[in-house]
Amino acid sequence: MSTYLYLECLDHDPPLGSDSEVGQHLYDLPRIRDEIANRATFVAASDLHPDYPDRYTNASAMFFVQHPHCTIGIRDEYGHEHPLAAEADQ
């Protein structure tokens, strides 16, 4: 079953969500978490205008450039928040 996943900037009230989904299934969570952990690399590379391998990573990179130092969260299309640590899934 599809579950669209979005990034959120939690430093705003209400939180600002990404314009595009950054994943379509819960099995995308490890990749999304890895992208969040490496956010500084995406921000640093933004001047080079890279084209990442998929539209989801491109959406993440664009969000990171807009929110380079903000607290980031993950929320799905149903409003459920997903933890940034994989251990919390269990």
C-alpha cells in the first residue's frame, strides 16, 4: 500500500511541509533518514544544481536548501509522524 511521506520544518507553528513527497512507501524511511542525516551535504552541493537519481531525493534536497538549520520531521499523508531513528519503528 502506498503511503506518501513528507518532510516538515518543525521550527514553524504550524510546521511547514515539503511541497512534494519525499517517499511513497514506509520502506523509504531508511533512505529519508539517511538524507536528513546528510542534509549538510545536500545544502553544500546546491550551488552545483545536482540532479539526483529520483524525484524523491530531489524533493528532499530542495527542502533542505530551504530549511538548512531547522528541526526536520517526517509525516505521512495520513498525518502520522515517523521517528528519525529506526529503532523507534519497532
